[in-house]
Amino acid sequence: MTDEQPRGVLLGEVEVLRVVEWSGPFAPAGELVPTAPREEWERNRAWLAPDHWEPGSDRAVMALQCWVLRSNGRTIVVDPGVGDGRERPGSPAFHHRRGDLPGRLEAAGVRPQDVDLVVNTHLHADHAGGNTTAAGEEWVPAFPNARYLLPAADDFHYGPRNGYARGLREDDRLLYEDSVAPLHRAGRVVLWDTVHRIDEHLTLEEAPGHTPGSSVLRLVSGDDRAVFVGDLLHSPVQILDSARNSCFCLDPELAAASRRRILERAADERELLVPAHFGGAGAVEVRREGSRFVPRAWGVAGTGR
């Protein structure tokens, strides 16, 4: 396990800060991306190890992290992590976790009261758990002055109207009740679908498949381009074959189509890809190689350029 200090860069007029809560070997590579054979990992060992794969244990290296954007005078937190002290019996790595992301944000100069917007790219435990904080016996918004931008399709799917994702996982109900419902009660939620423009530099776009409401956050400012893709990519081996889904994708066919579309645009427009869980530099540019894609340059939110 390694800890990293926050590093910020400027993309056009938008400041981008990466705040890492934890990074290290996480899931068995063959379980995380079931259709990526061990031979693929071995063939690309030179750049997959050690930042994205630990060959000895055959485990994917990942990070729990969030991104902070400062744009047009507003502070925006993207995917505020697992949260502390949560009941997640179906996810041992997140159950009763104490990662202190709020403390790391404050150390990086981001106070809860100064956050204007919180973006959940989708409503999974490691992206939306940090929406709230404990106040006695209650859960309340962790960023008291912020509006929370939530994909409407995920709010429906994981909320009570769809029976907490039709009751397939207890963790889904628990997440909604401790990290989403309190936001609704506080009147802090903005639900959106299709496309939502935040400001002249930032736009949310649907990219469904991983979850019904999975989305990406696109940054266009001056000559700089970036796209925060959430869990569209869990590992760089999915760049090499966009049809490869993680084991967490609810609709594999739709997830692969969304991934292909975003990779095509990233390659054609030289957008920096910023996945939620990549270790190492945390971001990558890609280029086309025939019908496939390959990493072109690595960097923390643009430093690879």
C-alpha cells in the first residue's frame, strides 16, 4: 500500500487536483476483467507492472481516489469515495472502512463547506459513500453547501422506486439509505439525464452499461481536453480491447459500447482519460492502432503531455 500527496495541474482554466485515499494490489486480475487472459497481462508486463498489475500475486493494482476541479470560481468534488464507518457486508474491503478522505481533502486545502458541487459518476459504494457523514445517529451531507449531481437512471435503479436494484444486493439498499436518501431529505440533489452542462468548461454525459446511469465528466478548456470516465475503465487492459468489461458491469453489451465510444473520441480528439481507479500516474492518453487502442502517454491529469 502506498499513500500519495495531492498533485494539482491546470487544464485550460480548470485546476485539477487528485486526492488519493489508498492505492495497492486489490482484486485478482482474472476476476476483475474476466475476459483478459493472463497472457495479455504478461505480454504487456513492461508497462502494466508495477502501477497496474502485481505479477507475483496476479492482482490488479488500483486506487481509491477522488478528483477536485476548480472551475469558474466553484469547487467540484468528483466521486467522494467509500465514506467512513459504512455497513457494507457484501464488500469486505469497504465494510466499516476508515480511510479519512475528508481529512485528506482538508490537507489539500478543500474544506467541506467550500465545496459547491459534488458529482457522482454513478451510484456505487466506492463513488457515492462519501456523500454523507455521521451526525450522531443520522447521516447528513458531508459537503453542507454543495449541490449533488446524480444520474437520474441510477437514482431510480438503486432507490426505493426500483426496490433498491430489485433487492439483489443488500449493499445497494444500505448505500442508498446512508449516502443518497439523506441528500434528498436535505434538498441537495440535482437529478440529470442524457447531458448536463455544469459550466462553459464541464459537461456530464451518459455512458450507461456499468450501471444504468453511468456517466462521464468531460472537460474542454482552451486547447486542453480530458474526460473523467468513472468505472468505464478499471484497468488499462480494457483499453487494449474495449469489449472487455469488468466483473461489475451490469449490462456488458451496453458497457462495451459506451467504452468504445469514449475511447474513440479520446483517441481522435486527444482527450486525457481519467479513470476512477487507475494507479500510477492516474491518467492516460490513447491512440488508435488499427481497430484497437493503446496507451500513448501517461500523466497525472495532463502532466504526460
